[in-house]
Amino acid sequence: MLSGRDLRLVYRDAAQEVRAVDGVSVDVREGEFVGLLGPSGSGKSSLLYLLAGLKLPTDGEASFDGRSYATLSRDAMAGLRRANFGFVFQNHFLINHLTAGENIRTAGAADEGRLLEELRVGHCRDKFPWQMSAGEKQRVAIARAVVHRPRVVFADEPTASLDRSNADLVVHCLRGVTRGGTLFMVTHDETILKGASRILRMNAGRLVEGP
């Protein structure tokens, strides 16, 4: 389903060349929960952005269902992401002047009340982000990411700013609402990847074996 072939992402930081992703090939099958581990700066988020079509590789090819991102126009790529992908980031990116329910409806028409109850934040439906805790805002962000029933949910350090109890709850919720779909999660915390189909590890822009 998701595929990356010899992916490279190179950019310049002042006079230095940075190889954020350096020759990575990976396949993600339908229905998998794949965890991507690695220290800060190892290229985890950059690889996620390439597989999700949020960035184009310097070299190599990323594709979804056999469609190479390089062959798609900007509008077609945006349409593919909108129809098939959901995104959860470390920062919730909720719109502050909208309630939780209104934030979710910006991503699709659905019974947001049922979804919020499933994520244990039904009491937040009419609250604004500034009235919610960090854990509540992250769960509302999950609801917004999955309201259109995406085939793949990309989660980039979704628990990094949360305490342990809220982190465990967010991962539980993510796995619950993506049941039957594919979850690709970037993290530096291996403890939240219990039950993952596979755990990949990155260091210095490459996939590596072992811890």
C-alpha cells in the first residue's frame, strides 16, 4: 500500500549538507501498526513526511496504492491525502476560536459527538481549545484526523508533550479509532508501541537493526 524506494531527503543548513533521509526503502501493508523509533534528529519525521506526500524526496520514489507521488500534480496530491490520510502531530493544531465539535467538522461531516464519546472527551464537544487540558486537546485532534475514516493515520510524536497516563490513553484511542486501518507512528518512546505489527528504527537518516 505505502511504499518508499531508495528515498533521500537532502537540504542545506548554512554551509552544511544535511541528509535527513539517506537511502531508505520501506513498505507498509494495509492494516499494519508500524512504529518508527529513533533519537531526535535521526530522520523519523522526515521519512513520515515523504511517505505521506507532505514533502517530495530529493531522490527516490514514494507511492500509495501504486501511484507515484512524483506523477501527481499538487492538487491531485492534496486530494489523495485528503481522501486517504489522517494526521496527528505533537502539537494539536486546533483552531482556537472553534469548539471541539466545530474543529472536527472542518475535516468532514459526521457524528462528532459519537466519536468524542469513543475517545472519552464527549464533555469537550462545546469547549474551546483554551478550555481543555493537553490530553483532551490531543484526543480532539485524533477525532479530527479520523472523522473521514482515512485508510492511513500518520502520527508524529503524538504523545511527546503528555504525561504517562494521557500518553497511554492517546495511543489506546488511536488504535481504537483506526481499527482495520493502517497506523504509522513516529516516536522516541518504545513503551507506547506495545502491540505494533512492526517496529522500525532510524539513525542518521537510515533504517538500522537493533536498539
